[in-house]
Amino acid sequence: MTEIGTVIQSPCVRNCCLNEEDICLGCYRHVDEICQWLAADPQMRKKILNQAAQRKMHYLRISKGLMSVMPTINK
């Protein structure tokens, strides 16, 4: 399957608020990933989306009291 012509849309939900770890609490991307987005190829965008999804799951678990500390997820 080819990536040529594939456009992966930004996960931005226009609810930007960075926490103390520079993670946006709207899309769960790190500030570095947000800055890289426009120049990122489809493979890198998928990686960023996967990491953001993992962060979101961890934050939701923390907010429900299922975890006390968020594990480090590579940028």
C-alpha cells in the first residue's frame, strides 16, 4: 500500500492547553510534536497519533483513579 497522496489530518481540536509536561490536553500531543506536524511525513504523523492516543488513555486512567502516575511515553 502506498502513502503517496495520503493526507493525515491534524488531531488538533482547538482546545489547546499545555500541562507541566508540555502535553496539550486537547489533542495529547507534546509541544514538539505539534511543531513538527506540518513537516512530518505520513509515517511520522502516524507515530505522533499513536503516541498521542497512548497519552490520552493514560490521562483518562489517571483521571478515573486507575493510575497514580503517568508512565513516560517517548516524544
